[in-house]
Amino acid sequence: MNNHQMAGLQDYGRYLEDDDELDNARFLSAYKSTLDDAPYQFINSERDLTLPLQKHKNVQPLYESPDDEISLRKYLGASVNLISLITENLLCHPFLVLRRQCQVHHTAKRYHVVPITLLPVIVHLHQRQGVTTLWKGIGSVLLVRGMTLAVEDVISKFTPWPKEINPKTTVKQLGQHLLLKCISIAAVVPFYSASLVETVQSDIASEKPGIFDVFREGASRLLSWSVPQKGRMLPVWALVGPSISLGLSKYVCQLFVRGISTRIMCSRVTFYEERRGARTRDFAAQSQVIEVYSTMISLMATEMIFYPFETILHRIQLQGTRTIIDNLDSGYSVVPILTSYEGVVDCYRQTLATEGVSGLYKGFGAMILQFAAHVAVIKLGKWFITQISELMSSKPPAKVVEFYKLEGKTPVGSATMSRSISGISSLSEEIS
């Protein structure tokens, strides 16, 4: 930058210190004449002197300490994590209902492996039964998840078994942690089966269950541990082994995929930061966002891999309960579930013989819709929170407030000093 341009920047600093009338239009023309070769040529009006500058590839933020950039990005990761949790447990429940109904309907003619075939069925269900038809059983699902967490918490308090693991966990602690998971899964098997019934049974052909009916039905099934209570219902002991095997396999696979995806995303972030020549200071927010996406990737991969095994488990859990479900071939009628499986192996053989390999993937389209909605909600929530953060983080840096003696003139939360002025002032100070 030549002496003429340096003089222009210094005049601009002295001009802002003047408390008298500021003629922005007159100064703008004089200032632009000094920046013919500078990267700030896109200042075209006096509005650019009071509002944040437009994004430009040649403009780089000149922050020297974490206090220079006042923003709310540290809350971005936690907010996205909360949105992901709400989406997974509440907003995706209708797709879970469709998915389970397809899985247990062994005589269905339409398998709904792709999402497009489910759309007319959803419309028919809403026309006949209302909007709430796909939200059935949500209370019991949340209660079972809460029960699982409570069992794990109680066991971890009375034993040295860790409830969570981290990179410093030893092999012994990992084994104890997996044993804790096995016990918690086994403890909620009867209640999970009762919750499965509530999520798949038709509202128009069955009585609506009460809030705590899942505990009553689960306890009743638990008491008949060795002898089935009615019909062809399998005993609980015959369901514990498959439930533990599936639950533990999904958990280990999810841990593995999440670890790999986290490492890959961290490596990519580090690579782009080194390529850009700047390291971000929002490590907490960045790590939280990475954790959210790695968890979602691991969940998607695990559900896809173990989907056929989940289909088999749901069918043997529902057998003998005399459940009537909605007929998802059309969405207008209902059908009873009448099966006679002797166990997991027999269910697998009969499914392959009568429905083929694709029979193990019935309702796979509902899962695709579920994850598509999950990703869309997280993306939308992240964009919304980012916009709010950017609007609320336009406070001038502390060095700018001190340089222009704005302590008594500008309140703490004021946004009158734009990033454009702060960037130019820092550049002027560095040059002089």
C-alpha cells in the first residue's frame, strides 16, 4: 500500500473520532479514490459504512484473540444436538410406526422398500383415521427408553461398571460396560414387546391403551416367563437371547461407525483449516456439531445393516398377541397378525420361503423417509441458529471500542460499529 493510501486510512480514523457532523457522502468519494488497488473496492454507498460489509473473497477477518469476535457460536453445537435429540425421539415417530407395521405384516403384497409407495398409504390413513394415527404408542416408546436409562443408572450406582465409555476406557471396563448393556436390554424385553403392540395396532380396531398400560402388559408377560400366557405367544426366555444379541450388536456397530466417522470429519476439518491458514477458536461448538453428525451417520448405518434381524425379532415378539394392524397395502382396511413361528430360525426360514429376501426389508422405505426428515430438520435448525448467531454477534470488538473511545457512547450490546469499520481500523492501526 503506498503513502497516498496510508494517508487516506489515517484520515478516515481521525474522521471517525470527530463528534461533529459526519458527511458520509463527501468522505466516501474521497476515501474510494485512495483504494483503487485495495481489496475493499466493493464499498459503493454510505450504507456500507454503517452496516456489515458484503462477503468478499478478498476480505479476511483480523482477529488476534478470542475476545475480538463476539458471537454465539458456542451455543450452536448444543442447540443442534438438542434438535437432533428431539427429532430422533419425537418427530420421527410416525415413520417408526409405518416401519414396524410393514415389518410384522407377513402377508402384505406391497413391501414398501422404496419411499414413494408409502405416500398414498399415508394420505389414506390420515383421511380415514386422522393425523394422530401415526403417533400411536409414542408414550410407551418414551417410557421404555426411559426405563432402559434408569436400569443402566441403577446398575452403575451399585456396581463399578461404567455407564459411559471414552478413549481411556480399558478392556476390562469395556467388558463391564457391555455386560451392563446386556442386563438393561434383558430387563426391558417384556415391556419393549408391549410397546411394540401399541405402536402397530390399529386405532379403529382396538381400544386405545392407557399411559401406563405398557407396564401392566409387560409385567403380565414377565410373570409368564416360562409358560406362554395365551395362544402361540412365545415365552420371554425365548425372546431375551435374540433381543440381547441384536441390541448389543447394534450398539457395538454404532460405536465403531461413530468413532470412524468422527475421526474422518475431524481430519477433514483440520485439513481445510491448515489449507486456509487459520484455526478456529470455537472448538467446543465444532466438536459438538461433529458429534451430532457422526452419531446420525452411525445410527443410519447400523439400522440399515441390522434391518432384516429387526424384522425377525419384531415378528416373534408380536406373535400370539392377537394384534390387528392397518393394512398398508391400501391404507383403508385392517388385518389380524396370525403366525406360528417356533423361534428365530423358524421365522427366518418361513420368511425366506414365502416372501423371499425382500420380505426381510419390508418397510425399508419408511426408514429412508425417517432419516431424510432427520437430516432435513437438523440442517434447517442449524441454518436458523446460525442466522440468529450472526445477527446477534455484530457487537464491535473490544479493541475497536477502546481505539475510538466508544465506552461512554456505545452500550455493551450495541451494534452501531460494523465489522467493516472494525476491520479497517485494525488494518490502519497495524500499518501505522
